[in-house]
Amino acid sequence: MRLLYFKNAEDLARRISAKLGLDARPVEERDFPDGEVLVRVEPAREAALIARLYPDVNKNLVKLFLALDALADYGAERLILVLPYMPYARQDRRFREGEPISVKAVLGHIKEYPVSHIISVDLHKPYIADYVGNVRVVNVYPAAKIAEALRRWNIDVVLSPDFGSQFRAEAVAKALGAAWDYFEKYRDRETGEIFMRPRSGLSLQGKNVAIVDDILATGGTLAEACENAKALGAAGVYAAVTHCQLLGNARERTKCLSAVYCSNTIPCEYSSIDVSAELAEALAQIL
Ligand code: R5P
């Protein structure tokens, strides 16, 4: 089994190859002035390919498909994809008539190749794994590492910003030995204003609260959750997010938080949670 990687995933590739004793080779990449791209791979019968698809998701997806195509043409029989961040995962259903299920389209292309497994981290919705047919999807959620990062703040309550993310709050809270819940929106019948509060009615007064979510994009979701937690009396509010895109003025918007922790699926200044050990472990289980 050979480990192939795109150059923006070299850090992960080095750590994974060191843990598993695999021979790691980069995929050669070229970007042409007209926007087209080209790759060159070392043929392998069996290979794990690490592709960090964010940022530049569209370009990186084309490079991934070209690499898969070349590997298949050269006789690959078994490929394992390591995709730390799954792009297009938020378009996991049709929100308006006429729209595609984008993540189904992306995964549909992968199905065309001899890919046996996809290892990814914190899929936006775990059910998107169903869109990739017989390819087995390993969805890593580094709850223990997230808990480790948050532990110094003596977290009392872990909250997700919404119902859909509550399983993250539950997993991290269990690792911390804290309470957990999810935020629910409600409208004040007198003023018409919209507020958020824990679904169960759990009090946040004087508590240290951690907000966990999968993606920090513009920061709006975390800012809203933090401000509501503070309005409900939280003593300190911290956040741990798996994939940090930090778009626009996200850093400014999330100033309400006393600390933000992200994983290194998308490297940024908050990426203190290294998922390479979890990816290596998932890969080791398959090999
Ligand atoms: C939404 O479904 C996701 O789980 C995140 O909550 C969302 O993508 C965060 O986006 P933003 O930072 O722009 O509020």
C-alpha cells in the first residue's frame, strides 16, 4: 500500500506515513494559466490518497478526479481516499426546486473509480455517506481531542448551535464529563425578538459553556450562540469547531468567544486539534 498526497496535505501525509510506516509520495500538480490543471501520479495497485480539498474546492476536486482516473488507467485495484474535509456537504438535499444534491454529484464521480473506502472527518451530516454506494465511508469525529483542547476551561455545559449538530455536543460532553444540550430558537411573543436557549431549559447562569459545531464559515452561527449564552448568564464561552474556513470578518464576529479551537482539516491559526492520529488509525483499521 502506497500513500499518495497532494502537496497541500504534506503535513498530514508525513505524520500518517510515520505512524503507519508507509511510503509517501506526492502527486505532481500543475496549474495552467487558462485555469486548467494537470496531475501526474506514481502508479500503484493499492494506494491511499490524501486530498485536502479546501480551499479552492473546485480546482482541487478536478485534480482529485484526474488523479483517480490516472491511477485507475494504470491498473489500481484498490484505492482509499482520505478527504479530511468533504466539500459541498452542506448541499446535502434540495433546498429549492431545480437544485442538485451537490454532495451526491461529487460522491457519484468517486463511485466510478476503484475506491473501496473514504476516510473523512466530521461529515456535515453522517447520512451523506449513503450517496456513495458501495464505497465504505469512515466518518471520524475527534471528540476526545476536542475535549482535551477544552478541558482547561472547566466546561460545565457543551452546546451545539442547533438540533442537527447535537450529536457533536453529546460526544464532546461525554468525553469531558459535562452536561450537554442544543440551542433552540424562540420568538419573544411581546417584543417579536428571536432568542436562543438550551432546548431542555438547562440554566447557563455562571457556567462555562463550550459551543461545538462542524464548520466555522462566516462566524455568524457561533457569534449568535455565544451572545445568547452570555445573555443567559454564561461565565465563559468557548468554541471548538472541526472545519474552520474563517470567511470574511469571521475573526471579528467571533470575538465574543474567549477561545476558539479548530482541527487541522483546514489549517488556520486556531488549528490546535491535530487529526492525523485519528486518520492514521482509521487507515490502519482498513489496511
Ligand atoms: C450549518 O449547517 C453548519 O453546521 C454550520 O453551523 C454553518 O456552516 C456555520 O456557518 P457560519 O459560520 O457562516 O454561520
